[in-house]
Amino acid sequence: MAADQGIRIAEDGVAEVSMTEARAQLTRLIRRVREDGRPAAFTERGERRAYVVTPAMFKRAKGPTEKEEAFRQLVERLERLTEDPKFAEVLADKDPDLHDILDQGAFHILL
């Protein structure tokens, strides 16, 4: 898509507009973000200073993904299971490294 006057498409596909052109190009920029599903950026002296994103993009960027949430829940369940001495003993026999990681609480580093 050809760039609108004042809006430049960077190599990474992000539409950019300078801060001095922002007011004149704001409506076009917002429409482009909505229609193309790609973020846009305001620039100052060639540096990106702020982004325009759709609500869906913001929601994805703000919160954990489904996989991250599932991983967090799995870790919590494993940690609760290791509180059971019988489970901890079996885990120590079957997978000593995993037992040590859970026993030290190191899994929280990954969260």
C-alpha cells in the first residue's frame, strides 16, 4: 500500500508519522492500524516515541498468553504436589533434577 502523505512505512511494516505531522495524519493513521492490523508509531527526530495499536493488540501485549497462563498453573500445581511427602519422594526417585528445581522454588524464575 502506498504511503499516505506524511505517513511512511518502515522496513518492519510499521506506519510512522512524525510528531509535527501527527495531528494532520491522526485519522489516517488510526484507520490504517485498524484496517491493516499493524501498529503505527509517532516519531521525533527519526526515533519512535509512541505507538498506536488496536485494543486487541494492547490486550495481547498487556496480559499473559494462554500458554503462559497454562504454564503458570502447571507450575503451581506441581509445587503443591511436592508438598505431599509421598509425591516428593516418588518425584525425587523418578526425576531428581525436577525435584530439586521444585524444592528450591526455582520454577518461579520462569514465571
